Amino acid sequence: MPRAEEYRQMWQDLGLDLEAHDGLLAVLGQAYRDIYLAQANRPRAMAYFDIVVGEIHGLRVRELLDARAAGRKVVATFCVFVPEEVVLAAGGVQVGLCGGAEVGFDRAEQYLPQATCPLIKSFFGFKLARLCPFLELADLVVGETTCDGKKKAYESFAAFAPLYVMELPQTKAPPARALWRAELDRFTARIEDLTGNRVTGENLRRAVATLNARRRALARLAALRAADPAPISGLDALLVNQISFYDDPERFTDKVNELCDELDDRVARGVGVAPAGTPRILVSGSPMAIPNWKLPHVIETSGAVVVGEESCVGARNFRDLVDPAPATRDGLLDALADRQLRTECACFTPNSERTDTVDRMARDLGAHGVVHYNLSFCTPFAAEALRLGRELAGRGRQVLRVETDYSQDQGQLRTRVEAFLEMLAPDG
């Protein structure tokens, strides 16, 4: 975790609650040591990602403040549907927001029902508790209407942060596509107004190339996990995907490719983080923001290895590229809209193609079972879990449905995971 004495003035200038922030970093630091650094046989290249987590409220915050001092604007976001290409093309910097810990829930529940998704209560709680430096330094916070809980939360959240909300359609029909395309125009205009820079076809094409390169690197990492034995733990692969929302995209891409070079060598030599034949699990469902590591930690300390994530913090974030071929700004925005509407988020109805995706990922990654993860009170993914479970069972897939929150009580969860793993045959 960041060295408090080095960054204390910076945090104070941002208005963080220093005493509470020290406590948060101490808890997260211990959790990281217990969960991540206790793993055996980690790839050497994971050292970079350890540093990123250790400096996520330190060096990365300083980099963003330096960018602001140089005239760049910082745009903070919650979701893969906010088009980072537009922000980059306008000379801005995009960064993900804190939302993966049980922080400030008592304050958040003054504005939100108690039975609200913990991710929503978390980002609201981080703001009210003054514990997220990215929220405090952002020139603009961008939300999106991916669920009713977020939509209503934003109404209150707007009193505490400079907020802009993108209207995401509920279907993928042609009228919905037209709505989303219009939203990209509206968002582009807002970002141009914020930065004072014009988004042109040329700079948008460069931004598309930068982020497509990041997606290719993450897809390369995902493909390497098909090897048996698995060359990297699910925990480490999840961490890399989580960091993709925070780190400088070009530096991050280079470091992921360095990691993949090492994993290529591991695969060639038959080196893995668990023995060949270890039960292999595909995790599907709700996103997992830092430091939400509970489920993969339970799975991988119960005798299995996680080999993929069908999640926004996983395959949905990198699976499809933006077509770089269009020669104009409008053509590239069309391509961006098309790419985003291929995302199989539970906010869309119908979303039936998601079953095929989960089934294909399980086959390609050699998964013996699927664990469908659902954040408490996340109705869209909970409803889809029922249908997905039936359809996958009809295809011979073993599925465990898990609903949990951000608490660290692992007893019942571990019991269910261990029972599920006992059911799985190596050729299941």
C-alpha cells in the first residue's frame, strides 16, 4: 500500500479523511498480503501489478494530478459502456472508480435503500466517507443507466460530484442502436466542452488503436489460461483485468504482454500454478471491482483454479475490438456503438446469446464447472442466472449459483463451493 508519509499532503489537499484512509489502506494491505502474496509459484511479471495495487492511491493519483496540472482533464467512470476512446481522443484521461469494498454503507443508506446492490452503495459510500482520491480529483464523473439502482442513485449522487449520465438502451433493436449512437454524439460534445479539444477522425483513430491494443493483450492473457496446467491463477488474472480500468493504457498493455511472454514460456514447459487435472472453474456474472477478491480466493483455496471470467471485469471488457477501418469520426463512432452493443450485459433484454458465450468459454478454457456470481440485490443478473443455469444444465454443464455481498464472511460460501467441486469429474 502507498507510503503514507510520502503522499499524506496530497491526500489532505484532495480532502480525504486521513485517519479513515489510513485505516482503509491498512486493511487492504493486509488483505492483499493474505490473498495475493501468499500464493505460490506466481509469475515474476506479476510484480508490476503488485506495485500498481500498492500505489493505486499513491503514484497513480500523483500521475493524474500531474496530468491535470498539464491541462488534461480526468474523467472518472463506473462501467465499460463509457467510451474511453472519446476521452483519449480529446486529450483526457479516464480512470475507474472505487466500488468494491464495504465502505461508508451507513452514510450511503441515508440516500439509498438498505436493499441496494453493494457496488452502488460502495461508490456512494466512498464519496461520502471521503476515501476515494479518484472521485475527489475527477473533473467529471460519468455514470450510465445500466440498472434502475444506479439510475436512482445518480439522482442523489449528483449533489456530491460533477456528474454526467449516459442513457443506455434496454434492447439491441435498431431504434435502441439509434438512441445509443445519439448518446455517443452527446457524450462526445460534452467531452469536447470539458477539454476544449475537438475529437477528430484522426485522433479518434489513434485512441481506437491504443485501446484495441489493450484488448488484444487481455485477450492473449485469457487464451493462455486454456492451458492445463493453468499458467496463472484466476486471482492474478482477475487483478490484471481490474487494473486495466486504472492504469495508463499504453504502459499497461506493454506490461500485460510481458506477462504473457512469461506465460508462453510456462505453457511450453508445462509449468502451472496447480497440477494438471485440477478442477477448472469459469466464473460468470456480476463485475468484481478492487478489492472484491472473495469468490476466486474461496474457489482457489478450495482445490480448484479459475480459468476465466465472463464478466465486465473480464471477457466483456476485451472480447470485441472496435473496427478501425472507417475513415471519418462519424464512421468510428458508428463502429464504437456497434462494438459496445455486442456486450452481453444483463441490462439488455433479451440477452439470450449470453448462454452461448458462457458455454463456448467453458469449452475453450476446459472448464469443468461454471460458478455464476451475483452481487446481492442485483436483479438483472439474478434473473439471468436462473435461465442461464437451466440452459447450461441442458447442455451438460455443471453450474453453481452464488449470491453474496462484500462482507468477508466466507464460511457458507466455502461450504457450497467445496460441495460443488466434489461433484465435478475431470471430464465433466
